Amino acid sequence: MKDNLITDLLLSLSFSFFGLLLIFGLGFVFPLIDPYASIKWIVIACSVVFFYSLVNFILIKVKEIIVWRKGIKSNKTSKKK
């Protein structure tokens, strides 16, 4: 579970850095490309990967909280008996 989380975060970081390199490098390599259109699509691609990893992180943490709460409830019921 945690390995998957680390992989998602590394994926998001790599897309972000790759996007930054593309934004700054495209103007020098391909000066005839419309910079606003290319930047728009680079930002869209990087944000999709970022939000995927963010939503996955939130879901993993919510699952951990649910398991933790179930553990607390089961401990309270076992102490009452």
C-alpha cells in the first residue's frame, strides 16, 4: 500500500519536472510552436497526474483512518465484556 503511494508521488514529481523542462525547452527547440497552446497542454497533463496522485493519497489515508477507527471500536467493545 505504501509502495503504491510512493510510486504515485514519484510519478507526479517526475511529470511536474518533465513539464517544466518542456515549458522552458520548447521555446528554444521549436520557436515556431505556439507557446500558449503547448504550455496549456503541458499544464493539463501535469495537473491530471498530480490530481491522480493526490486523490489516491487521500483515499489511502481515509482507508487507514477507517481501519484505525474500527480497531478502536473493537477494543472498546472487547473491554466492556
